[in-house]
Amino acid sequence: MSSSFLITPQALHARLSENPAKVLICDCRFDLVDPDLGQRAYDVSHLPEAVYVDLGRALSREKNGLNGRHPLPEAKIFAQYLNQLGVNRDTLIVGVDAHGGLYGSRLWWLARWVGHASVVVLDGGMPAWEKAGYSLTNVKPKARPIGDFKQGASLVSSVDLANMQAGLGRTDRLIVDARPGDRFQGQNETLDARAGHIPGAASRPVKENLNDDGTFKAPEVLRAEFTKLLGSQSPKNLVASCGSGVSACHLLLALELAGLSGGALYGGSWSEWSSQPDAPTEIGPSKVAG
């Protein structure tokens, strides 16, 4: 069990004071209904030296109507994007948002996907930063020199639509859906083509990873909860899904904190699955034990 993928406001402030050139803060705030809200919020105030990283433009590729709402970017292009932001091989990337790490964890997963190991999420996000007494600013940082980071071997796993379709009904696979329970059960769907969930999936709403103040639960608490959910399954058999591959990254981060590594991301998630005319779906509560 570990908290090495999280950073506290105090620790981040200390790193910035020691060597700001080796820290890149990425403001990942976003709103699914109002996609430009994050940029507007950033323009008003953000952490000192933070750059804005947009979910729809930087952390996703172009949509085609069948590949989901936030398709994974091309790995090569995303690695080049980090390079353009000034990321070096020894740069600490810090994902920040105001949503309990929901969008910061997408950046965390993508950075590891292209081989950058030094990436963390600010635990508690901007609310925790302000609560700790640290200031915000509306001053945008100067552009950094192009970094020396190059795409490396992936540090995470992912599966695509074809893999998901072929894996339906497999006893050695556990699909875990991080959407809110009402969307999982098909009671309230306002974002995607159809209501319900992938057959055989278990429900683990992303908010269950957090304390009331938006920080992650203690590693031992997460481990106990996920161990119950996994049952007899290995963490390596888990596939994380959600609406569009964002909350699922939060789920995978929580699993890492719990010391249960090895799960894969289904990047297209429900938004891709439900767009396929022949994809089977289920409604109602999870039938998975635990």
C-alpha cells in the first residue's frame, strides 16, 4: 500500500520552493456539461505556475461518433504534448483539479501510459491547497523550453472495444464501472446514447474512493473495500470503465494506492460501448458478489 502517487499541498509547496523548474503543475479542471468552464476558471485563478490542460483537447483525441466522448489521445501525440509543455525526464508532473482528483487522475494515467513515472495528483485539489493557506493567482506562467521527455514503455494497461467484446462472460475478468449508481443502473442517463451498463459489470462509484473533504481514503481502507469487491479475482483481471474513460482512471489510481496494481483501463468506456448498435447492455443493480 502506498500514497506515492499523491502529493499534499504542503509537500507541493515545498517542492515549488526548492526547485520550481522541476515541477509542472497541470490544472485539469473541467465540466462535462460546460466544456469551457475549466479554462474560464483557470483564467480567474489557479495555483502559481500552473498551466491549463484541457480534457477535451489535450487529454483526448477527436471524436467520430462511435469512439466515445473522450477517446484516448494517440500515445505519440500525447508524449509530444508533454514535451511541448517543457516536461523533462526528471520533471514531476502534478495533476490538479477541484473535483477530488477526477480529472487530475486522467493526466496521471496518461503520463504513465507514455512512460513518465514521475507524476502525482494533488490530494484534495485546489480546495486543499487553499485550506492549507496557500495563494492562488491569475498570472499565467511563461512558456517553458521544450523538454527532453521521450515516449517510453507504458507503465499501465489498457483494453479496446474489440477486447471488451471478446471478453464478455469470461470468468477471469471483472469489469468495474466508476459512474454514479443511478447511471450504472440505467435510471438517469443524460450524457450517452443508451442507459445501463456493460453486462456483468460491478458498480464502484468514484466518490467511494474519497473522504468527505475530497481527499483519497487511507490506503488500508481502500484495500479492504477493493478486496471485498474483487472477491476471488486478481487485481490484474480488473478492467476499469466509466462514462468516457475519466473516472475509470480515478478508480485505477485508488487501486494503486491500495497496493492492488495491474488493472486495465477501457478508454472508450460506456460512451463508446453504448454507441455500438449491436452492443448488449444491462440495467439494474450489479449482480457481482461483493
